[in-house]
Amino acid sequence: MSNKKIIGIIPGDGIGRDVTRAARIVLDTIVDRFEDVDLEFRNMEVGEVAVERYGKAFPDETREGIPDCDAVLFGAIGAPHDFVVLSGIRYGFHLYANVRPVKALKGVPVLHPNADLVVIRENTEGLYRGVGYDDGDRHVNLRIFTDEGMERIIRFSFEWAQKNGRKKVTFTHKESILRHTDALMKDLFYDIAPEYPSIEADDMEIDACAMRVVMKPGTLDVIIAENANGDILSDVGGGIIGGLGFTPSANIGKDLAMFEPVHGSAPKYADKDVVNPTATLMATRMMFEFLERTDIASRLQSSIEAVLVEGKVRTYDIGGDSSTSDFARAVAAGLDIT
Ligand code: GGG
């Protein structure tokens, strides 16, 4: 990464401000410590602040600024602006793959220390596309799959598994009921699977998979899920590894990638500097992997893990009373020595 990279920072609403502030503490330290890293940060507004300034939750200024960025770090968004903002970014920029790792970290109270799975959520179609209508007493939301969208997420998942040394990809569905979507996509999944002979391919019903995540996560590896199912399944995953404070995500498209914690805006904790920024810092780590700086990514991950294992700086969700910024400063300090 010898040339300058433009990083868009979109705090969003609620605790999105707290966690992106924490990320900036770490990012500024990285810029100071690594001579060959040249990052330009561009702050962009969405949500309530954007409504106040521009009269719109997803203003043209932000929409037009995003394509200039090499990567975007996003905080959080909540009702009532979540659909317009998330769909504006995810659908507007075709960020079709939402990679959501669920990995237990040492030093964190978890249900399953061996959990290490990845939900790959289709991010632009399915039920969350938000298409629907009202017809008298019938109220309908459509669950839309396209041929292009199905193939794209299946191939992405196998390729991601291959690149990241994973062994198995599990396709989740409810094929017996959803004949027009899941059954069709399952056939496509098994048509494509032989092109990736080093990766085992299997499938599970989504409800059975949710139970498996809770009871035997160690038997799961990479999971493909429809948009709404993936959103739910990754929260289930968060529940077994200490909560949503530990679940980062990457939204990947052909021309842009955006990184964010899985959690939403949690307004009651907003601006209190108390929430756990680990998920956002791990999303930042995923951003450096995307920018092909795996050296920085692994330094950052090691520092996060060292702070958690040492246990002196802990946010309230895991039994401590340290602040969001204390945690970020401890991780930043650890970048020197890890
Ligand atoms: N940082 C992610 C975020 O703000 N999520 C809030 C939300 O509404 N999520 C629903 C979704 O991911 O589709």
C-alpha cells in the first residue's frame, strides 16, 4: 500500500459515533506508526445528522463521495433511517456479499470457545430487498432472487472459502417450502460446487442450522444465507461468542467495499463512550485485509486479542468499566509491541 488510500468514515447514528471515534484512535496510530501507510480520511454523513444538515438521511453529498473512496468504514444506523441508508449503500453500490465472521476470542466469556464460522449473507436481494405491496387485506413482502444474484453469491462464497483456507461451504435454505427461490438456488449451488474440488459442499435447512450454531458451532465453517436469514443467523452467532460487541462484517462488491460492526445504533448508549468497539476494530482489520495490508491486519488483530486476554481494559458488556476510548487506546498502544 505505497500509494495513498482514501478511507470514507460514516459514523451514522447512535453508537456509530462512539465506535467510529474509537476506530479513528487506532487508524491515526497506524498512520503514525507505519511509514508506508498513507491514508486520507473523508467523513461523510448519513442518518439524523444528515437530515438536520441536508434534509435527507442519505444525502447526495454522501452518495457522490462514496465512489471516490478505496474503502468505507461505517458505524451504525437505526430506525427510522436504517432502510434508506443501508439500502442506499448496500444496494446502490451493489455490495452483494456480507461476510460476517463469528469467532470466539480468548479472554471473552463465550458459550463455545471453539466457534469459528463465517456467515456469508447475500446482501442485495431476498426478503430485505424491501419490495412489497398492499392489496386490500393482503400485505406482501417479496423474497426476490435473481439468476445473477444467486450465482454471484455462491461463487463468492466458494472463492472466499478457498482464499481463506476454509474447508467447507454449507448452503442454507427452506427448499421444501420455498420452491421458487431456495430449491432453485440449492440446485445451482450443487452445479457450481464441483468447480471448487478442495472445498466440501453441503446444505442444511436454515432452522436446523440456527440450532447447530448454538449447539455445535465447531461443525460449521462457511455458511451461505439469504439476506434476512443471514442477518438473523449472524446475531445468533454473536450470542455464542459474547455478543454483538465481537461481530465485525465486510460488505463486498465489485467496485467498493464497506466495513462495519454487525450491531445497530443502540441509541440508549449513544455518546456515552461505554460500548464495546471490538467489532468495529475487527471490521477495521478486515478493511486492511481488503487493502492487501495483511501485516497491519494481523498486528491489529493480535493487539485486540492481547488486550482482551490481559483483561485490564474491559467494557461493561464483558464485566468491566473501561470506556470505548480506553479500549481503543489500549489496542492502539499494543500496535507498538505486537
Ligand atoms: N452497523 C450495522 C447496522 O447499523 N445495522 C443496523 C441494521 O438495521 N441492520 C439491518 C441489516 O443489517 O440489514
